[in-house]
Amino acid sequence: MSARPWLATLLLVVGVMLLRPDPPSSAAAPDVTQQVTTTLDDQTELSVTVYNSDIALVRDVRALRLAGGVGHLQFMDIAATVNPATVHFRSLTEPSRVRVLEQNYEYDLLEPDKLLRKYVGREVTLVRNRQEGGTTRQEEVKATLLSYNAAPVWKIGDEIVTGMGADHIRFPELPDSLYSRPTLIWTVQNDGAAAHRVEASYLAGKLAWNADYVLTVARDDTRAGLNGWVTITNGSGTAFRNARLQLVAGDLNRVRQQLGRQQDVSYRAAPAVAEAQMTEEAFAEYHLYTLGRKTTINNNQTKQVSLLESAGVPVVKRYVVHGQSHYYHNAQHPGAPIRDLVQVFYQFKNEKTGGLGVPMPAGIVRVYQEDSTGGVQFVGEDRITHTPKDETLNLKIGNAFDVVCERNQTDFEKVAGNVYEFEYEITLRNHKATAVQVEVNEPIGGTWRMVRASHDWTKTSAWASQFQVPVAAGGTAVLKYRVRVTY
């Protein structure tokens, strides 16, 4: 009896299914149709925003061509200090038609030692110089690098050789895994046109800036000129050519990652302001300074850019004595007065009427003054914090040479159980050819009231009083005061 027809049909179908190839998996890697490399030659726009916390935001725009489908884009000439976690890529021409499928940051840079290690298992040419008859002849040997741990192990012919030196080594080609400079590589899918303007933005380290100021004071100590400079340092490993430069002043909160990991910050720069000089604007809780022209910042370069300039800033010269509680007793020399330092300050206000009135980033102010011949001499420096407009700055330039202060406690009396009276005498001697006024700030503890004083005074805080003491040229002034203190 013959086999049933339905059974034969079933066996035929199963056989066909077993022979049919599997359909392509949806998870399979897409076919790469192209590889495009872009360098600084393609760059059309560059913006660098430098923060005063050793980071910068780089926005790099380039014009290039992408074939349709999936391809690799090698984005070269980026900062070596790039934080890959902060990289953002997009097409400015057709943002919705170009997608990033994968991103890699290649920092395995081309170096002789790395190049040799990449050739383990491959053949190279060892070249050695030989001296024969007063001339140098090159001897070439083909060798296969078997391993490179502490030192290379070669196979030359049928022999294994170690300790063989070479004057230089010739390699047939450059391995794909080594790059001559830091490179970002994207796998992108282009469903649009071929020509694109693309933008890559990222945060990079070892870019920083700080402010420096020069205050030139006139001979009469009443007016000064102030120049502000921005000093930018670039240690990022790449040059920024013809870039729009912006600076952000302020104290940014940054997330500190574990040791050895990159830092990630998510903020973007405000758009640049096109002006002919450095302009300033409020930006979030910071201040943004924009250079009105493009500039180039080379790698390992320190560049200075003018920030502000004013020729008629009103200044006041201050002589200040700060008393301290331990000055009231002289254990080493009982009965002898104690010498105080007379500190010298230049004070001015950051206001528009004085030619300023712009936020001043933190930095060092170096003070110069004209001498009798018209030359300018350095007289001191001080550091300022971020200073908003309409705030007053006090710059300490040093201690007075010709103004001397001595203090002595002349009386101590117990009035009641916890009530005491103290009396002090402060002598000021002025050896200068001009009169000065000395500001004396005295700390007073407990609950106190002034019993008597030889000069006008002001209660500047709960535990301090201030006296303004004029001292004539070549003269002496004595400040006396008595306080009652309840503890």
C-alpha cells in the first residue's frame, strides 16, 4: 500500500523549510557605505567659551559631504582634553535627517612605542648603520616582532633574536587603531542630502582664564588710570584658529566624580554679542564677556586681551591701623609700648561716574605710581574677588615706612564685680613731608561704653570702634580713650 498523499506533502514542506536560509536579523550591524574624515580645513565657524574653572565649551562647525546611508565620520583636530560624555553632534542643515548611531573617542595617539606594540605578529624592516672605510652604510633586515613586553623579541629567518638594536625601524603602514591626533568617530545615518553643515560641541579641560589689572596712581594720590586684561592659557592640545571668544566669570558648581573619571557639566554658552571690543552682559548667575572680534589661541599659548580701560578713576589713599586684643599687654617688655603696623590702601568705587561701572572678574591688581622724574614705579599688588558694579574696592599695597604707630595700655581699674575700665594711648608719628590721616580700628570686648576720647569716634560694630586721627607733616598725634566694659 502506497504512502498517504498528505504525509508525502508534509515531508516535502519540512525539507524546503530546512533548506531555506534564515532571514536577516534586525539586530545585525548596518552596512557601512562610506568613511569621511574632516579636519580644520573644513571648519567654517568656531566658538570657544572659557570658564574661570579650567574648562571651556567648544562649538566647532564644519562643512562636509555625507553619502546616503550609514557611514563613519572621523572628526579630527579636537582638543585632546575633551570630555567624551559632553560631546554633542548634529547637522545644522537637516537636523532630522542625520542620526548618530554610535560615538567613539580615539585617544590612542601615534607614538613610536605604541606603533611598535601594534606590530606584534607582523613584519617590519630593521635598519642598522654600519661604518666601513670611513663611510656609513645602511643594513636592512626583515624581522617579525613576536612579542614586546620588557623588550622586543624578533624572528629573523629561522632564528629567535633578543637584544638586537636598530637605528630606526620601517613600518609598511599605519595601523587603523592609531591616530596622529585626538579624533571623534561617529557612525551616522544620513537620510538627507549630501552637503551638510555639522556642529560638534564639547567641554574640554586645561583651558582657563584670569583677570589682571594695572592701577596707575598720580603723584597727588587722588586719581588713577585702570587697565584690565584677560589672560587666557591653552593647554588643551589643539589650536583654536579664528575663534569667537567668550569668557564666563563666576563660581560654577561642578560635580566631582570619582578619581580617574571625567567630569560632566551640562550648560551652554549664551550667543555671542558682535561688538568692536570686550562687552559684558549678565548670564544666569554669572557674567559673560564677549570679544567683538575673532582671535586665534594656539596650543601651549598664553594670550592677553584688553578687558577694560579708564583714565580718570578717583582714588583715596588710606592709612589704617588694626588693633588686636593681644596688643594690650607686652609680656616680653613690661611697660614698653607695642609697635603696630600702619597699612596702606588705595580705595576706589567701581562706578560709572569714575569711568568704570562694569562687573570686574576676580584677579590681581598691580599698582604703579609716578615718581618725581615722570617714570612709573611698582608700589604693590592685591587680589580682588568678583566685584559687581557700584561696589568699593580696597587694595592693600603694603605697610607705611614713614608713619609709625605705638600703643600702650595706661590704666586698668575694676569698678565693680564684673565692671572694668581700660585706658589706652596710641601715638602716631608722621615723618612724611605731607600731612596724613590715620584710621585706627580698636577691638573692644563685652558690653562697653566710651567714657572719654581725645578724638571723634564711631561704633563700627558691637565689638569695635573707629577713630580718624590727623597727623601733621613731621608731627606727632596722640589718641587717648577710656572705656567701661561689663563682662
